[in-house]
Amino acid sequence: MGLFPLLSDPPVFLVALALAVLGLVLHNVFQAYLADRYGDTGPRRYGFLSLDLKVHLEPLGLVFLVLLGFGWPRLVPTGLPGRKGAMVALMGPLGFFVAAFLYGLLARFLPYPFGEGFMVAQRLMLLHAAIYLFPVPPLDGAKALYAVGGYEARRFLEQLAAYGPLGFILIFLVLSYTGVTGAVVQGLAGFLATLYRVIGL
């Protein structure tokens, strides 16, 4: 689990880690870009339209990225309501999916250790895209549901959020070990394979 098994192959570990970190940044940039297009000044004001690692990265999120293969960046400061808020939230998983597409594409043409590192990073990005779609606070799926959901949906999400980070980590582990996360990842991987076939790869 996580990136620790790759420590036996340091070059691949470093490539995969760097690309996974880039994926976290892309998640935020995708959200910040659409929020900015919708007129929310927060992301631009706080630097989230840049690629500055100090703006985007959260230390504990990086630790968990190495330990569990799943991390998180800082939250993009946006508070758009309704459909616009939901669309901004869902841009995060889309950013992970786009990263997975590009990593898998480049891996086909790169030698060791880059090809192997890109493939590991692709799998990590698919995992992130899948997990971030779940309607569990503070994930993007929950933000999207909160933006467009009714009173009962918001109340349920607030109850889940009350458990804090430990509650989220517990739910993450349950979803992982029951195979739910794996099933969503497989679905996204199948869609990715279809895209590659469409472009002749």
C-alpha cells in the first residue's frame, strides 16, 4: 500500500512521487480555473491559479500519499452555490483523470525509470479520481452534493463531517478493503482504455 514498496527502486519511486504531487496540484488548478471563470475571486487572490507548490500542498496530505497511496492538497477557497459550485467541485476528479490519461500516454514512449514511474502515477491518479467522487466530506463528491442537494442531503453530509479526519480515514479504509474503491477504479480504467483505443493506442 502506498509508495513504500517502491523504495527498493528509488528512481521509480522518485518519478512516481513527483508525478503524484503534480496530480494534486492539477486537481486544485482545475477547480481554481473554473471557479475563476465563474467569477469567484478567491482562487486567484490566494494564488491557486499558479503551480506554486507552497500554495497547493498540505504536509499531512503528502505523508498519507506516501503511506497509503492517497493524499490531498490544500482546499481551494471557493464558495460558489448551486450548479456552479457542483461543477467546480467535480473539476477536481477530472483533473486527476486528465493526469492519469497523460501519464499513461507518456509512459508508452519513455524508458526506465520514467515509463515505470509514469505507470505507477497513472494508477495513483485513477485511485484519487475514484475516491474524490465519493460523497464523503471533505471530498469533492460531497462538495458537489452539498452544492445542489436539499436539506436532508446537507444535514447528512454535516453529520459525516462532524467525525473529522478520523471519520474520513475510517470510511476510506472500509471502502478500500470492501472492494468498492477498486470497482470504481476499474470502471475509470476501462474508460481510459477506451479513450486510448479511440486515438489508436
